[in-house]
Amino acid sequence: MRKQLCEALQRRSSNPSMVFLTGDLGFMALEGLAADLGNRFINAGVAEQNMISVAAALASLKMEVWVYSIAPFLYARPFEQIRNDITFHNLPVRLIGNGGGYGYGVMGPTHHAIEDYGILLTLPNMSVYIPAFDEDVYAIVEKAVVDAGPVYLRMGRGEPPSDYLIPPYEPWRQLVKGGGPLVVVVGPIAGSYIACLAAMPFDIRPSLWVISELPLSRNPIPDAFLKHLEKAAALCVVEEHVRQGGFGSDFVLHCAVHGIQLPRLTHLYAQAHHFSKYGSQAYLRRQSGLDIDNLLAVLGLKT
Amino acid sequence: MHFESGVGHIGGNLSSLDAMLIVFHEFKRDGDDFILSKGHSAGALYTTLWSIGMLEDQDLKNFHKDDTLLSGHPPAKGLTNIRFATGSLGHGLSLAAGLALGARLQGQDSHIFCLTSDGEWQEGSTWEAFMFACHHKLSNLTILVDHNGLQGFGSTKEVASMGRLVDRVSGFPCKPIVVDGHNLDELRSALLCPAVNHPKFICMETIKGSGVSFMENKMEWHYLPMNQEQYNRAIKDLELL
């Protein structure tokens, strides 16, 4: 997604009020943006707390501010700066965290971001964008620009099958139609399910949905999803995020408050920050039961 | 106002009040910004804002009470002249550096003043900000340090000694100025001194609880509120100044 991010931001770089800060990251990805922005591309160094507060100050001067780092370095180290300096003043700083979920794989747990949006959504007015596909980044950048408050963009890696026609960006999208159970997924892991699910007979095939914007309170559940929910025998919520503070609990609470009946519910989530051994993002997803084999198993569809 | 509200933090308010008054009355122009990084001296800031007509008597009387505009640390909204909520130490200098950089990017000639405590230089983020300000040659930024030598639970030497702060910052491309923080002529001269290609760093040697004999250089007045008898004595001391 970094290629698309750089392109999307370069399209905006003629705006003289745009400024981009990076915590010394973006090698082999953001050079074009740096060239376009000149002195408005600021490498703030390995000093994330300062970078966030500087970003808040720039946003308070009505500048269009983007901040980039590896996801946990962006929200975990400088959390208080995000809270006090950005969100307490509802400043439209756009935080871009690369490597959402287990995206940095075998690099180790210090680089993983599996509690990011849960933490950030505890803060006032925070909007979270989680592109499911690389191409979503273009639309999300333009939406983030007009968002009046703080934004967190959780970057990952799109994983659709090569022949899959990606639907136009929406906060909620149905990726696979089916007459079986409902599956709603946060972020790009949804793409990794498409090929397997699409090959199943329609009557048992899960209906696969992806949500790319949080919180739920500002991104209402679409009627088509609700209609399917009335008939579905089972629902599975999947997210590469820890259980606490995740989409799953917000979704269930939302349904309870609004009197929406839920079928048998399964929640698949990031089980741990580290396991006994290390591995790729796909390996860590399997350790957490987020892989397609386990999804089919919990839905009773594995033969 | 501290007495009426039963609020402490009076020691650090009195050590920094002179600096705030001279900045707001003689140096801060329209378009300039002042960031109180040591937010626990909010009372001195409110008093200063009152002195330039930005707050009413009644505002000060409501300080620290229910339904007030004036919280114990500078608030997030409701007051012009206070752009950011501060109170957690180590934020203000970064905010000030960001404002200074933003002014430069926008082609504005505004100047940013930032008042920090001395204990606040134990925060790593303050050093991040200082490094950033020096690297970007933010000569439109003036850093004032209220160097009263006392923090919440001991002296700065006892808690985390770093030697003389000015020696530490001298390693950066910055020429620190040391002044008596209660001598208006020295403060004025330092604020007038030009800074070229670097932020201005003014270390103000101050007295915690300045002007009140029983508070001066006493750590406990970082936190303690006054009782009636102490308040009466304090007023008598101040009337003699």
C-alpha cells in the first residue's frame, strides 16, 4: 500500500499547506513525495513524541498534516501526545501507521500493531481507516483530508486473488455473495479468504463482508448486511486485533443496544503479541486461528 | 485566587510570574504565541492574562472551582491566548517548536515563547524538542526555563542531577543566556538579545515561592495550599515588595 499512499499524497503535494512528517521511515517508498514537498517533507528523526506534538502544532495553524511511521511507533510510544495535543483539541492530524496487525511478521512483536485501533478509538473524535485493498488507499486519503478531526490510517497489504474485481471503496463492502453464514472482517485479511469462499457452492458459501472505517457509531451497518443477519444461522467476526477494544466487542454492543438479534457468534482475533516461536504474518495469523482453514472450521464448513 | 480555591502549586507560580508578565506586557505581539509548558503554573498565566485584560476579576475568583473556565492546568478550550492544554510535562516545547516551524513554512514573522520548568528537562521528549528546534534553526522560538531548582519531591540535583542545565544545552548549536529570573532588566536584555540560526535559550535563575519569605526555596510549596494564617503572612510579605 505504500506505493499507492505515496501516489495519493503526491497528487495533493501542490497544496502549499500540506506537510508530511516521518519518524525516519519511508526508505524506498516515499522519495517521490519528499521530492515533491521539498521543505514541507520533514524527517523528524527517531523522536516520535516530538513529532506528534509538532504535528499537532502545525495542524493548529490550519496546515494539512500527515504523519508516518511503523504503526506501533506512531501510536504506542507517543500515545499521550496523541491524546493531549491532537485529540483534546480535535486537530485534523492524519496518522499513518504502516504494518497493521501482524504485518511486520518475523520482525517480532515490537513491530506488531494488534491493539492500535482499539486504543486510538478510546480517544475523542478519532476516525480509523483500514484499507482492505491497496487501491482503497486513494479513496481513503481523499476522505481523510476532509475529515474534520484526527485520523488513523492502518496500512497493510492487499491480498485479493489476482483475478478478483475489487469493488469500489465503501466503509462496508460485500466481497463474496453467498447463502451461508455471515463473515465480517476488518481489513486486508478479508482478501485472503476470497478465493476459497468464492469456490464454494452458493447455498453454503459464506457471505463475506469487509469493514474499513471505525468506529461503528459513525459507519452504520448497511441494510443489506442486516437483512442477511436476520436469516443467517451463524456469524463470524474476524480481526487482526486483540479481543479487548476490538471491532467484535463494539459490534456486539451496538447490536445489543439497537435490539439486533445475533445468530451463533464466533470471534476470531489476534490471540497474542508473541507465541513460542516467530514467523511471517501468515504464520502468526495461523497461530491466532485467523487463517482460512480455521475460519471454515469454526463455521462448520471444513470437510 | 490560590488561597480562596485551596490550591497548591503556588511556589512554581511565583517563580515564573515575573517572566510571564514581562513577555506578555513587553514582547508578545499579535500573532505571537506563548506556550506554558509547565502547566502547573497556570495561576500565574491566568493572572498575567487578567493583567492584559484578557480575563475578568470574576474569572480569577472562579479559578479551580466548579463551572470554571480556569482549570488547574491550562485548558483545552475556552480561552484565547491558550492554544494547547498543558500540564503533563514534556509537551510544550514540541508544541512551541511546531508553531515556530509552521510560522516559517507559512511565511509569517510570528515569534513563539515557551516557558518550561527545570524538572521538565528530565523528560526525554523535551530533549527531542530541543534537538528538533536547534536542527531546524528555529530562531523565532524563545525557550525560557524556570530554574528554581526544586521539583515535586526533592531538588533537581537530588532527583536526577544532570549538572548545570546550561552546560548540557551548550552542546547544541545554541547560545544559552543565564539571567536572574526576578530581575526585569536582565530578563528584558535577554529577551531583546538577537538569536541567529538557533532558538533563544534563557535559563532564568529563580526562587520557588519568590516574594513570600516562608515559601522561598522550600520544596513543600510546590504542592501545598495556604491556610488563613499563611495567607495573611504572604500578603504582608508581598506588600513590602
